[in-house]
Amino acid sequence: QVYSAHSLQIPWYAALGNHDYYGNVQEQIDYSNISTRWKMPARYYTFEVIVENTLSVLFVMIDTNPFLEKYRNMQKGGLYDSFIDEVTSQDPELQLKWIDSVLSFSAAKWKIVLGHHPVYSGGEHGNTKELIEKLEPVLEKNLVDIYLAGHDHDIQYLKKSGSKVNYFIS
């Protein structure tokens, strides 16, 4: 009941973060079938919004957790076993191909990709090397306008010289 304000009765498009993997990921996806607000039909998904009658904005929601080697290389045998199973059951290369395909075939005026972990960050966790190596080339190739992330618990705006991509962390 904490989110009952009228202004919050709009769609909430969610992306999985590392803390979401401590719970049941599938239940979070399935919640989309119960809630009128919660929109997360899969671990990664896309939707398009038309603004100003003809201008389209493509949103690509991704799951960055499977890309991170520190999660994939965690040792089993304790509290984080389900976290490890959930992460390692995902194929980041398959997701990367999907991201590239969705972005390549989109005619949207604006392309926005959202993932939990930042590509670049001056915050506590710093840059994410796996996303720089694997995701950034896909963002650049497909002329993505914005990459939105969280994870670092601060607010940042970063733009690499010569790049079209604007990186936001909130």
C-alpha cells in the first residue's frame, strides 16, 4: 500500500538488478500477470512508445547480471547458490545478439537501453569492464541515444568524447 499515490498509478517497467537475483526471478516476471502497473514480461524485453503523434521511442530493457564475470565465477556452497544458478543459467551472448537485433531493426527516432549495471561510472562500483567490452560496441553500432543504469546509488551523467551515447545513472 506504500505506493498508493495517484501519481504512481502508471506502468512501472522493471529491469533485473543484482538484488533481484537474491529472490525468485521468475516470480518477479510473473508478477506482470497480476499487477496492473508492474511490467516485466521477461528477463529482457522491449517496448515502443509513440510521442507527439509520430515520434517513436524504443526502450530496450536488459539484464546485465549474466554479463558480469564476478557473478558467474562465484563459488557454490552457501547462501548465494540460487543467485549463482540464476546467473549462470543465462547466456549473455544470446542476449547480446537479441539486443543487437532489436536495435538494428528498429526505425524508432530515439533508442534507449536500460540495464541495472552502468557501462561507465565514477561511483563506488566504477566502470563495468564486461559491458564496455561487449555491450558498448552494440550501443555505438546502433546509435543508441541513452543508456540508463542504477547500481551505484548516485546520480551521474557521462558522455564519452566522440560517442553518441549518453550514459545516465540514477
